[in-house]
Amino acid sequence: MNTLCRLTCPMPARNAAARGPGAPVAAALMLGCWAFTGLLPGAALAQAWPAKPVRLVVPFAPGGNTDIIARVIAPRMAESLGQQVLIDNRGGAGGVIGSDVVARAAPDGYTLLMVSASHVINPAMVKKLPFDAVKDFQPISLVADVPTALIVHPSLPVRNVKELIALGRKRPDQVNYSTAGRGTVGHLSGELLNSAAKVRFVHIPYKGAGPALMDLIAGQVEFQFASLPAVIQFVRSGKVRLIAQAGVKRSSAALDVPTMEESGLPGFVVSSGFGILGPAGTPRPIVDRVHASIRAALGSADVKKVFADQGADPVGSTPEEYEAFNRSEIARWQKVAREANIAPE
């Protein structure tokens, strides 16, 4: 019992014989004290945290979408928290290494994790993850939703999804799509298209998004599913053609381009959810403080502008909404992998 309780509340009698006429009153006082002090730790914790800089682990190398989004919102989060939010890049194994660092960290709010779609895809693609993608993390908020873009080389004689599918049926196993590697959003998007449209496009995996995009621009492959922010500048310069986007709605960065659903494929929605997690067991008062700082960051004018320019939509979901999103996406990608006969490795 804390000092405040010792000063204001009677201690319990050691046995029944020691209880006198005033025992009921003392008991009532003691229960009231315990009720008060039961609330005190959470309130005190919320006020005291953070007492030092917060580390935001990005499980990828600098320069990618996850890193960019983290670096855009971190300074604004810091303003709300009153402490620095320091980016710690821990790349490797498709996001697994950095995520494992946070899964094993103390749940004190000082180590957080910025994730992308790999977090919900890895359970379908990695046979032995060192953590449980749901149970070992505390969801805080989905920060941004980034739609996937379907881009083709300008020489390809297609202007829309219908024409791409027709070409695939006319030339089965002859039309290639490049990706950043096996098990990425681009890979599973291509397999989802094969399944939904009953076509046979060929997957060409690369070691990273950069080489995959460069070979598309060079005409070595025909098309690609890529993150819209990563390719929007090449779309605007005419180096690639954007024929569809796979978000729920059209992105503000490409309002003239239809979604995959509008293009005739119901339910074809693929986007990268960028969110912040903590280790499982992170106290709710801390979760709420971080969530509030994320919401404040997403409301700032400069963050809104950067997101809009890049085609990223700010979200700011509650921890409960984010947990539901993660569970749903994990189940969906496991289903896609099974239907495409992609076994985890």
C-alpha cells in the first residue's frame, strides 16, 4: 500500500478477536482507500510518461515508405508528448527483425513499432515467425492507408484492367509482372488478380522495389502492383502508365484513375496499412497518450500536405479498430496464399 493510503486509511485487524465496535467503519474507510489507490497508478502513469525520448523502430532500411511516414509524423508526435520520438531503422527479413526487437521490449511505452503491410502478410509467408503478429503486440493506431497502384509500361497496348486481362488470356504465361520479392504486397496482388480474373500472369521477383520498378521502366517486364506514393512521380512524368488503383476509393493523388472494383473486379481492394504498435502489455494510459499524439500529428497541416502529395490517406483509428484491421488482413492474405498454393518458407 502506498504512502497516501498508509496516512489516511486504517490497517486491517489481524484477526477477528482484534476487531472492535469500530471495525465496520474502519473497513469501509479501507475499501474506499483501496478503490482510490486502484485508480491512482494509471492516472499517475499517464502524467509521468514519457520521462525520456521514445524510440520508434522502423523494421526497414531508410528511404522506404514505412521510414518516410515515420519521419513525417515523428516530430509532430514529439510536440504532443513533450519528448523526442527517435527513428531506429532495424531492417532485415521483410520486417521480421525489427518487429521482433519490439515484441521482446519492455512494455513501458519507450519502444514502439511502425509497420506496413508486411506485418499482416508475414504470417502467411514465414513458417516460423519469432513472434505472434497479434498476441505479442499492442495495437495503437493505423496511421495511414496507402493504395496499391497497377502500373504498366507505356508500350503495353492496354489502357485499363479489362484490356490487361484480355491480353493475359490471349497470351497465357507470357505477360510478366515484377515485384520487390516473394511474399510482398505486389506478389500477392498479382496472385489475387490471377485468381479473380482467371488468368496466368507470370511473377518475376526482384531483390527490392527499386530494381523491380527500374526494369518495368526499361520495358523488361510488362506491369507491376506497387505502392502509389513510390511510383506517382514516374506516372506524372510518363515513364509508366497508371491504369488502376486498388484502394477502397480513388486516391486524391489520382482522382482520374478508377479503382480495381470500378474496373470490374468486386472485392479487389489492396492497400498498405501503416500503423504503430507497442509490445503486448503496454499500459492503456500510455497507449492513449501515444494515440492522442498520432491523431494530433495527422491533424497538422504539413503532415496532411505530404500525405496528399504522395497519395497516402491519414487514418488515426482507435486501438480496437486497428486490432480488428490486423486480424482481418492476416486472415485475408493467408487465404490468398492458400488459393495460390504459396507455402510459407
